[in-house]
Amino acid sequence: MIDWPNQGRRHLVFKMLAPEAKNWHLTTMAKSKSYVCSSCGHTTTKWSGRCEACGKWNSISQDKGLSFGAGKASLGNARGTVVELSRLSSKDVLPERTLSGIEELDRVLGGGLVSASATLVGGDPGIGKSTLLLQAAARFAQNGLKTIYISGEEASAQIRLRARRLGLLEASVLLGAETNLRNILTTLAEEKPNLVIIDSIQTVWADSVESAPGSVNQVRVTSHELTNFAKSHGLSVILVGHVTKEGQIAGPRIVEHMVDTVLYFEGERGHQFRILRAVKNRFGPADEIGVFEMTGQGLRQVTNPSALFLSERGEPSPGSVVFAGIEGTRPLLVEIQALVSASPHSQPRRAVIGWDSARLAMVLAVLESRCAIPFKGYDVYLNVAGGLKISEPAADLAVAAALLSALQNLSLPGDTVIFGEISLSGALRPVNQTENRLKEAKKLGFSRAIAPTQEKQTGLKDMRQERVVDLASFVSGMFQEFVP
Ligand code: TYD
Ligand code: MG
């Protein structure tokens, strides 16, 4: 257990911080007025009732954060180092990494945790961030990193309860319950860990900032201090940030540009699947996902997500289509479900879960104007099964197929996967990684793929590939396909 610092030690931390503080950050520049949105972090020079970036009302307030003041920055007393690119040693180029052994996490991190890096893990409250990070902390500690888990949300006793549930009571992780930034930094300076997890950044407060913990200014200053400290002391920091729709608490958005890696933990409440998604990664591919399942004993990684996402699929039914997608570097099959029903409203409903609603509007418009299939007077509901969010345009064709199938109330054969991007002209565009998609489909027992015209993938026996040029020919083909 950590021995929290007493008053005397605070002095030491303050001295350590003082030179930087004097130089630039934490200075309040009341004269050069700028305003910031507490919801999205957008800054502006003029106050208004509504944020022009995120559209939220009453979220703009005066920005008292990191500001030089226009034209007021003076020269510092030390010059920085500059090095010729060609002179960098491979040690500078290839960062040192530690694996957690949880493959789904290591892959999303780009091949393990990079030393002296800063990572943000964002997500809705209750989605499982603390659970994931406690499990990760235990594994990193096991693999040689001295790890401190600092919680401002739960008491150590509560964390121990969770650890017992996760079977991690023996883990050599140091726990701390602290929210004061100075005390946290003092602890880190004395304990010299390799990894610190701050759960959550919204609970940490700096006494040099007037506003309440969780406000934009506090979150900005504390995450800036923590990442700076981590970089200069060679330790890795993982910040947990809640995303709230209310916008009262500053979302982790403003932290995104300060850190090296941004991961979001997503999932639908009431569903056991959880997706860890990299949205920014200075040390690996962005858009990589890791799939987990929330169980009674914590999160379990899912190494074959396609099988899991399709596991709830029954017999072929109207409106259901299997899309062969790619998430990051990995193929992933998911079921797309559509429901089309006569609408009692003059403005029919369009509701989407797991896909982009603007994209749905586009597919509907192309079906109407290029293929003369009217959706006027119908409510349209679209759902990506399993709580996954997909952003690939390659899902267009699968969505169109699901909509047609739902409209006709007829099913597609169960052995078929569909993918392809639809352009506004109604033409179909080939998509990337066709071969990977087909291989994954074959692995899961599908024997037929409908996709845009392109070179036929050879070496895939038992996989019928049907290639279509445009949406109109796809639609006329579909009508002969349907099985009652
Ligand atoms: P938690 O990690 O506290 O979420 P966050 O830190 O993102 O707010 O997880 C919260 C939910 O996870 C909670 O509703 C209980 C559930 N849970 C399980 O289902 N199994 C478990 O083993 C654990 C620890 C939590
Ligand atoms: Mg938590």
C-alpha cells in the first residue's frame, strides 16, 4: 500500500513543478479573452449561447486555461535540443514495449504498452473501464512493470472487492485513493513506478486552478501535468476519462491531443460485448479494435469475434444480412438487421444503431432515385447486431440488401455475405482487403459472396463470388434471390 505524503513533502513537489509553472502553463490571462465549450473543448473569441462546433446550448464560458496571451510570450532561458533525423539511433526510433499478455489489448495498443507514453481510455460510465484497467494493471505488473493504480472514484476497499471478483487478489499492483494532483505527483516521484493508471482524470484536481474537479480547466491542467510528468520521468500513464452526454463534466475530447494514444471502450448496456477501439495511436494503427465479453468474473477477450457476433443469428429471416467487414487489420463478420414498416407519421422515422445515420439516408436516397424503390411512407430501423459500431462505407451494399429484404418481407439465403460501397450515381465501388473478407466468410461456413466487380480472388475454392456493377443490377438480381 502507498503511504500518502504529508504536508512537508508537498513542498518538494511544488519546487519540482515551479520552473515549468513559471514558464508558461497555469498562467491565467484574463485580458486576452477566449471562450471554451465545456462539452467539446472548442475555443472561440466570442461568447455565444450555443457552441458552433457541437451545437450545445449554454456550454460556453470564459477560458482561463493554458494561454500565453497574444504576443506576450518571452524567450526562455534554456534552448531545446534539435537532432538531425539521420542521426537518430534505432533506440530512438523503436519504442520499448511491454506486453500485457491480453492479446486483444496489446494489439489495440499497437503491440504492447510503450514506455513513457500517455494513453487515454474513454467511455461511458459503467461500461467497464475500471475493470479492464485493473485486469491490465495486474498483467503488466506480472510482466515486470511496477504499476500503481490510483482511483479517485472508489476507495481501496472497493477496488479490493473488485480484485477479488476478478481473481486478482494476489496481483502485485499498488493501489492508491487520491485526487489531489500534488499528492499524486509526490507519490509518483517517490515510488518511481513504470506505469500509473489514473481512474479517472475527472476526479483529479489541481489547487492552482479555481474551478471544480471535472471542469474543462481542471481536466486540461491535470492531464497536461500528468502526461508531462510521465514523459519527463520515463513512466507510462493511462488516464481514464468518462464521456457524458450531458457535457457538464468535460469530456476527454480536450485530452485527446495531449496524449499519444486514445482508446475508446464501447458497447451497449445490456449486451455483454465490449469493443476497445483505437481512435488515435502514435505507435500503431488507428482503427484497430479489441473485442471483449463482460462476464461475472470480469472481461474475457474474444479471439474469434465473427463467430460471437453471428452466434445470435437464427434461421435466415427478412431484413437480416451478413456483412463481411474489416475492423483495423482484422476481418469481422456482423449481422445487419433492418425493419421497414408503414409509417403513420408525415415525417417517417429513420432510426439507426451502430451505423452512421447520414449514410443510411444516402443509401435510401440512392435506392429511391436510381432504382425507383420508394421508402416514402415507411419507417426504417437499422441495427448492427451485438452492439458493434461500424464506420466502413463497405457496409453500404449490405445495408441496401437488408432494407430490400425487409421491405419485401423475404429472406436472403443464409450462406451469403455481402459488401461493397455505393456511390451517389448508383455505381458500386470495390473495397479494400477483399481477400481477407472472403477468407473470413469461408472460415465461418459461408459459401457465397456478393461484392462489386473486381478481379476474382483465386485460391478460394468453395466460395462462389458474384460480382455486380451497379445498384440497379444488384436490386434486380436480389428480387430473384429471395426465399419466402
Ligand atoms: P466498471 O469497470 O466499474 O465501469 P467503469 O469504470 O467504466 O465505470 O464496470 C461496471 C460494470 O461492469 C458494472 O455494472 C458491473 C459490471 N461487472 C461485471 O459484469 N463483471 C465483473 O466482473 C465486474 C468487475 C463488473
Ligand atoms: Mg470506473
